[in-house]
Amino acid sequence: MKNLVKKMLTLSSILGVIVLLSGCAGCGQKKMKPQPKPVQPTETVVFYQTYEESDVSNVHAKMYTHSSRGGKSRMGYIKFFETDAGLKMEVDLKDLRPGKVYNIRIHQCGSCNNNSMCCDKTPMSVNLPTLSIQNAGRLKESFIIRGLTAEQLNNARIYLERDGGYKAAWGTLEKGMML
């Protein structure tokens, strides 16, 4: 009987330890910090819109030349419009010298209130048509130019040069009301 009691005590001690250990499954281990749930990636779309320079689809320049009285004389306009085929350039000018070839040069400028000092010293590298007229009168022509946008021309200075660089006419390309 002594052995039986001894065995029962041993068995009850073992069962007590098992019950005790089962209630404390994490005892003796370091406490682990809970891991944050992984964040599902989301796509954020942000639209920016400015009203000063956005969506420039046309620009125009009132063109001037030197007056015989020492001032300047208005000679017409050059307009640029965005089209599916490219940038359409419309020319309506008077006072061009017959038989002379005029090269168009465009110099990009910052916002400088019509001050040509803030414009690039070298003209834009783009193929622009040459202008000429055979008889005195008005030149009205249209051209399509590829590789250029009206946005790039906004605030630029445009010059007509002849005779090896003489600036025969000038204007500032601006967006806004059409002429």
C-alpha cells in the first residue's frame, strides 16, 4: 500500500506539473511584439492643373518692322495652332521686300515682360519655312510644322531675318484672344 500511495503521489505530481505547464504555454519565452499587418499597396492618382500655362493650343505674334519715320510699324501677324497633323503656322504680313528671303528665328524666353534680355541668345533648333514674296503686297501662307508645340512657343520672341541676319521684323508669341 505504501508503494501504491507513493505511485499515486508521483502520478498526481506529474499530472499537476502537466496541468500547470499547459496553462502557461508561453512561460519562459521572450514576449514577442505583435507584428503589424502588412499594408496593401494602393495606387494614388494626383492631378495637377495650373491655369496660367496649361493647355496652350494656340499662340500669336503681332509683327512689327522699322518705320521710315524712325519708329516701328505694324506689319501683320504670325499665328500657331495645334492640329492633328502638327503645329499649323499662319502668316499674314505686309511690307516684305520683294525678292528677299526671310528666315524665321524663334528665341525662347522666360516671363520677362517683353524684355528680350531674358531670352535665349541662340534660336530654337527647329526647321521653320522661309518666307518670300515676288511682288509688293501682302503675304498670306500656311505651313505645318512638326516637332514643336504651341506651349513651347508661349512667351518666345520671333524674328524675321534677311540679308545675313538683319532683323527685319519682330514680335512676341502669346496665348490669348485671337487677332
